[in-house]
Amino acid sequence: MPNIAPPTAFFDTLNAMANPFKQPVSSVAHLLADAPPEAVQDYQYASEFIYSYRGSPDTFNTYRREVEHFLHWCWLIAQKSLDQVVRMDIETYIEFSKQPPVKWIGEKNVPRFVEHQGQRVSNPDWRPYVNSGGEYVVSQAALQSLFSVLSSFYNFMIQENFLSANPVAQIRQKSKFLRKQQGQSKIRRLSPLQWDYVIETAAEMAKDQPQIHERTLFIMNALFAMYLRISELVDTSRWQPQMGHFQPDQEGNWWFVTVGKGNKEREISVSDAMLEALKRYRKSRGLNVLPAPGESAPLIHKTRGRGGITSTRQIRGIVQKCFDQAAEKMRKEGFEEDAQRLGAATVHWLRHTGISEDVKHRPREHVRDDAGHGSSAITDRYIDVERAERHASARRKLISN
């Protein structure tokens, strides 16, 4: 592997990225001194493609990451422009992604850019790839993402009449990179014990530092009880979650209105317990016990400044702090293995956990609609009855008589 210094971030955050359709790229000298001659054109198409997904923060971040990684490889490793890449290059890039240069791998996520004398400059500590510990390993989900995003990127360039073929689609034997799974995949979620520790820890944090962690407690409750995606808690150009999005109907039942994947609006039924969590959170903010119709106060407020949180990274940090403290508490009380597994949890596990618990006692159609699933088949993945029965039938198998 070439011993090449780690590249800088090529694309800014969603809120800081300039509109490439209004401000066309004129130079990439600030990114790379020895870029290919066609780099400006490459960067323009890449910027337009990424910016087109600004309506969804999570999708934007995923597409930005994959395209950025690919441009790093094209310009720095292969020294090719996008229109020179062929099928074999894509296969070479996939192998590169499985084992990038050590210098390109960071130990933790850090901001792409930092403020310096009123200007946004590249963060020297940022790395394209991140490994939280041990050997760097690419998951099957990451490879699926790579294939999906790059194929979409090339299709976009074909539609723009820049290219005539999609080298990703020309890879016939993707099976040598992607494993097929028999049966349904396992849903990654917290165990009942882990969730008990997590929500108890959030409550303790709120008791000790209410000005900071009443918000933490509410976030944990909302992600679990209403199956929210992290992107549904932050302000974007597409949607700004507000207190007024909690609404009662004529029968006095409360609902929460949100906009999720595919820019689809949905109503989520609000349980009595979730309504009590909302009342507690509003009381901590000095608001009336329940929202007034059309109330515009941000749902998840900033601790400093006005308005709602605009960064999914900040929400992840809030949740991760709670996970870390819960895991530490589990270790102290003798649940080392459970604490270790909790260390691998992400924010999205809370959504999975809430859905998995509810399908045990709610009609799946109700859970489907609250979760915003496109079909009942997706919701069925959360039902563990058949899996549990399969294991029960194998439990008493003998190896020798």
C-alpha cells in the first residue's frame, strides 16, 4: 500500500456546504496540490450529487462519506479522474477499502473542519476511516453501502450526460465481495436488562444535572417509545421538529407528527408514559404542561443559543454518554458481558429496541404505521417467535448417547 499522507476532508457538513448549483467549483487547489486535470469537473459532479441529498441528514452523510472515499482513492491512489475509471478499477478500489493505509485510519470521529480566525479550515486530526479499537474491519453493511452509493453516483453522471456507462453495474460477480444471508438478518437492539440500565442511568443523570440531562432523558424516551430515527429529532431545511407537533385528536388521544425517510409525513401514537415524559421535559424547560396548538418551541433545544439542535452528531454524543455511563454501572454490578455488548450499541438500536418490545403485545399493523415501515414484512423482522422456537427445539439435542 502506498505510504501516502492522509487526505483532508473534501466536503463540508450539511449546514456549511455551499450550493454547487449556484456556486460552481472553480478550483480544487485547496483540497489537493497535484490533482488530475479533470479534478474540477469531478468535484463539481460529486458536489452536485451529494448536495441533492441535503433533505435527509443521515443520507447526506452516507453519500458524502462514500463519494469522498472514492475521490480520495481516484485522485491519490489510482491518479485517475472519474471518467477514466473502469470495472477493474472499482474492484481494486473495493479491495483498497477493505484495507486502507494505516495513516488514513483514525481512532475516533472528529470534526471535518474547525474554526480558525473566522475561517473554516481542515482539521488536521480528521481521517477518512475510523476504527474504535483493534484491527480495522469492513462490515458487510459498509460494503453494501459502498456498492449502492457508487452505483447511484455513476447513474447520476450518466443522466447528466457526463458518462455513458456505469462501471459498478458491470461487476457481475458481486458475491465475491458481498455475502448472501440465509433467512432474515438479526435486529441489533438492546436486551431488556441493558435498556433498564440505560433508562435508569438517564433518569439519574437528569436528577443530578437537570439543566443538562432532562433533555437527555427525553431524547432516550422519544427514541425508544416513538421509534424515532435520529434525523427526526434535528432541525433541517426539510423539517423542524417542534413542540406543536404533539397534537391531541377529538377523542383526547395524543399523536406526534414527524417527517421521516423519503420525506414522508406520519403520525405516531403517543403512549401515556410518553406523554408523561413530555410533561416532565416541558416542566424542566419552564413551559406549560402540554403544548398549545401550533406551538413553535423547538422539540430538542440547544443548551446555548436559540432554536433546536441541527446536528445529528450532537444527538449521537448525548446518547453515547448515557450508554457509556450505563455500561460502567453494569460492570460495577457484575454484568461485564452485557456491558461489553452495550459498548457496541448505536443510537439506532433504541428505535429497534422499542419496535421489538412493542411487536410482542401490539398488532403489527399498528407498530408498522408508527414506525413508518413501508410494509408489514419489514415489521415482521422484529418478531422473534420463530427464531426462539428454532433454538428451543435444538436446545436438548445430544451429541453422544
